[in-house]
Amino acid sequence: MTRLTASIEFDGAIGTRPVAATVLWGQNREVHGILDGYLVEWDVRGDARGFFYGRAEAVAKDLLDLGGPDPRGFIEFHRISHAAAFTLGYVHDLVERPWGRVGIGGDTTVYHVPDNMSESYGSPHSFHVFVRYPGLCCIAASPASTHSW
């Protein structure tokens, strides 16, 4: 297998809003096909105490035939499945003290599953509500930083 990857990152501002974003691409070139994967991830400061974040990803995988490599000298061409996910979320900082920051947030993710997997997975989605405490690691970061970690 040959693997190729490329990425671009941005950490700055658009207008007056701090923004961090990453765009990734990867490709596996295998005997039974070329499998691409894409990812876009971002967070944007909403106001002084909150930010929006998101992630979109799409991948082509040999999901249904993961039993291992074919026997030597035998090549079976596998069915390729194309799956995708899209997440949107928001985090609001409640308190920032010398001992760290505490915030609350939530996100939702919707998934696309291919027809050959819909019987097993249906139409999946997820929701999360959480309390975030990154500790002291993020207090020293730039005040303009939008990173949640």
C-alpha cells in the first residue's frame, strides 16, 4: 500500500474573530483501489467567552471486508464504502481563574452511511452535552486563542 497525505492549517483572524482551521486529505493506494479521505476542522470565537466548532469528514474504506489480508497470490476485489460525518458544537466558558477554565458545551453529529451499510447502521446521529475543564494548560495561551484544548 502507498499512503499520501497533505494538510493546511490556519490560526489567525477573519475580521475581528479569531479562527483556527485545518484541512486534511489522505489517500491509500491499495491493490483493490484508491481510497481517499477528507477532513475539515475549525473553531471560531463567538464572543469573549464562547466559541463555535465543527468538523466534516468523508472517507472511502473497505469497511465490510476487514478480515485481514488476502492469502499470498490471491486478490479479491472488495466493496468500497463511502461514509461521512458532520459535527457542529458550541462551548461557553463559565469561569476563568488561576487554577483553570471551566466551560459547558454541546454538539451534534450526523452521519452518512452508504446503502450497503444502512441495514446495520440505519441513519446514525449523536448529541453530547459536556463540562470542559482543560486545566492550566490553556490559561497561558494567547487571549485571542480559540483552541478548546
